[in-house]
Amino acid sequence: MHMRTTLTLEDDVAGRLRAEMHRSGKSMNELVNEYLRAGLNAKQLPPAAKRFKVHPAAMGSVPGLNYDNIGELLEHLEGPPHR
């Protein structure tokens, strides 16, 4: 299916389109469809997520304290009332 329409281009866009027509040898219809497809497809892609990076920090050590036992750590840091 084809749709025929009138499109008003702003001067800067028309100038860039003319330059691209001259450079590529493509027609205005080909270029407008190509660029509209690219723009519409770009809108559908989610933005790339920034990579999450963990930076380890030395926690020191306390003799007799097990860092794998959360309850023991909380009691050591906050005292018995943390419960």
C-alpha cells in the first residue's frame, strides 16, 4: 500500500535532503522513506543501559566475627536492640 501526501520540509532539512539526493543518486521518495524508517526504528529501541560495576572495598576484619552471618554483624554494629 502506498500513501500519497504533501510534506512541508523546513529549509535546513530540505537542504540536507537535496545534498543527500545529489550525493547518493537516490530520489527524494527513496531517501524520505529510508530516513523515516530509520528514525521510527530508532524510537522503538530501548536506550542502552549503562553497565553496572561494583567496586569492592576492604572492610577490615574483626577477630571472631563472621561476615557471612548478617544477624551477628548487625548485633555487632547496632547492638542487641536491632531486632
